[in-house]
Amino acid sequence: MEKNKDEHKSTVQCPTPFSQTFFHGTRADMKIGDFIEVGYNSNFRQRKNAKYIFLTATLDAAIWGAELAFGEGRERIYLVEATGPIEDDPDLTDRKFPGNPTKSYRSQHPFKVVGEITIWEGHPAEQVKAMKDGLDKLKEQGINSLNDE
């Protein structure tokens, strides 16, 4: 008796690859499916129209982003997917942390919001104040972000 050739075919489908997700810390109120784009006032330093938007592969760096962001809104951390190329954030990788241990990146292409981290623990208040004071001191000294150039 001849066996059906289709009898031994697998019914298991190949896995579908997921896009790499990153974190984005902010005070902006976003919804899943929204896009974070360049052209809005920056959350940091000179507060001018941002040429870049930022994401990170570490939760700690995203927490800093949320804690240091301007505004009165609730601190938020979103899961995002890049829609185009990303590159190292030169303020962190070139000036402070060679080799990019913070896994911080920037892009001129939108990020798609795919989720939100709702349970996370921020840094101690005195540590946040010290960071903000340090950023204010840099501003007073005229030391600008490489991202403003």
C-alpha cells in the first residue's frame, strides 16, 4: 500500500521573528501604536526642536530618561521598536561610557510604541537631584550636547 506523501509533512510553522524592542523613558502620554518622532522640543538641555530621538536596551537608562524628562506628567517607560537605523548616542558613548555599556542609541526615524513598563523602581531622590544639578552645571558652563550639533 502506498503512503500519502503529505502524511509526513510537519504541521508546525516556522517561528516568526520579533523586532528588537528597546526602552524609551519620558513623561509623554503615549498609546500602543503611537510613534515617537523628531521635531518636538527635547526633554533635555536646550529644549529646542530635537534632531534625534533616543532609546536604550537597558531599563536603568530608560528610568533615567523618565526621571530627567521635563514636564509635569507621570514618568513613563515605553517599549519601542525602531523603524529605521539607530546609532550610538555620542553624549554617552563618546564622553562618559566608551563602548556603550548603557546601550543608548539615537535615531532620526520614528519609534513605534509597542508596550509600556508599568512597574519599575526609580533612583533615590538624592541621586536624581545630583544628576539634575550636574546637568544644570554643564548648561551653565556652556557645555552642550553632541546631539544639539
